[in-house]
Amino acid sequence: MGKGDKKTRRGKMIMGSYGKVRPQKKAKNIAKPKAKAEKKA
């Protein structure tokens, strides 16, 4: 178990892969501007 082991966190970091042991960071919720309701004349 070490750098060559795909199942460990260190192995995944070396390989550059992600999974259960090394999850990717989720994008934070970005506040979307609300669509303004247009009034009909």
C-alpha cells in the first residue's frame, strides 16, 4: 500500500484520479440573479 495503490488516498493523488477515498471539491452554490418580472402595460 503506497503510491502505486489505486485504492488509497495517496495512490489516487499520484495517479491523479478521484473516488470515494478522494472526493473532488464540489462547486459552491453561486447566487443567480433572479429574473425580473416585467409588467405589462
